[in-house]
Amino acid sequence: MNATALTSRRVVTTVRGQPASDGAGVKLNRLIGQPALDMLDPFLMLDEFRSDQASDYLAGFPDHPHRGFETVTYMLAGNMRHGDNQGNTGMLRAGSVQWMTAGRGIVHSEMPEQEDGLMWGFQLWVNLPAADKMTAPRYQDIAPEQVPQLQPADGVELRLLTGRVGEVYGPVTNVATAPIYVDVRLQPGAQWTSQLPQRHNGFVYVYDGEAIVGDGDSSRTLPRGELGVLSHGETLRLAAGTTATRLILVAGKPLNEPVAKYGPFVMNTPEQIVTAIRDFQSGRFV
């Protein structure tokens, strides 16, 4: 056996999303943050929103608070305007990503800028380490044209939101959990082997077609709508069968810290949650 051989990742468990609603009634498919997968350190929640029925999304996400973690919105189709209580505003459109660090507290809204048509994308919640939970809020708003598009193999197209592929780095930077977030598009029969930090926790979610994940006898086929939690390892093989496939590959450094969650607040202890609620009610999220 070659002692320098890289260890390959495989799917250790799969999860299908559960219907949910959030904001003012936006219909969602919740993949992480549900009974079958409460969290995958450092990832607290993953929602897919996908509908061409305006009634499913038009009410949007009016003003709501966050403290202690980061929200990541990646748009595949549609337009969403965000604003907050500090005067920040911006537009999320197809292909854009917003990495918002809520830190010590922010009140913001995300409202559709369309009255019909397809609204499709993902929101991922990423935990912050205890040392950073009370940091100043910040945004990284990345326009579609700022996201590197790579073709590492025949029939493979990548959009690199954060992390590294080869010598290329994604535009989202300075995130404590050193995440990788890649939108992967495979033509029929195409395959790609990704390099990943060995101890990062990771998952793939297939949002179109079906993907073959892993090597040889340990590979597993994931259909559209299925999330695969990955083992640790340094490489991950992804392949398409007879149809074109689209998926997201996400991995991050686990924090291995206590987690106390209450709605839009994620801290380390119940006492900190109580403080967060009091601070919000007292108007201190400014």
C-alpha cells in the first residue's frame, strides 16, 4: 500500500429535505436543521427555495434579527433585495452570493424584487466561533461576474464561491471556518475529483439530475433532492451518469464548541441566548 495515497471521501448518510416555511410564509425545502440532520458542524441550516409560483415567495423575509453566526445566500434564479437597520442595501440576482456575518447583531430583510417567475436558490447558516460571535456585522456581496468560473476537466464547469480549487480562490474571504463552496455542473459522463482539507466536515446536495459520489465500490448515486453527508478525506470524486447534473459541494472546519440555538440567535450557552433576546428587545442591535 502506498503510504502517501490520498484518502477518498464517500457518502456516509443521506438526507431528503422537509417542507418548511420561514419569513412571512416563504415555502422552503429544509435539508440541514431538521430532525434527520440537526446540524453538521459548522453548518447550522441549509434551505433550498425553488418556486415559480409567486404566492410561495412574494411575502419574502421582512425585518428579522440575527446574532452569532453567518448567513450565506446563493441565487440561481430571480432577484432579492436586502436591507438592514444600519442603512445597507443591495440586490441579489441570479449567480450572486451574499455572505453576511451577523456577529453581535443585525436586523435585516430580504424581499423579492419580482412578482412572477422562478425564484431559486439556497440559504446556508454557518456558525461563528465563540471568539467571533460578538464581532461587528459585515457583508460580502459578490456579483455574478465576480465569481470565478472554472473548467478543470471535459464537461465540468465550476462556480467557486469560496475556498480554493487548484490555484484559484473564491471571492468570499476571511471566514473563520475556512469553507469551500462550489457550484458543480457536470455534463453526461463527465467526472471531477476535488481536493478538500482532510478534516473538514462536508456535504453535497444534488439540485438537478443525479450524481455519482465517491470511488469504485464505495460510490453512491444521489438523485435530485438528496443531500449526502461525506466522510473525512482529502479527495472527492463526482461524476454524472447519462444526464447532466448540478450540485453544490460545501465543506468547512468544525468548531467543536457547544451550540445553543433559539430561532435567529446561535450562541454557546443558554444564558447568552437570554442576553441576545434582551438586547434585541431593548433595541441594542444597532
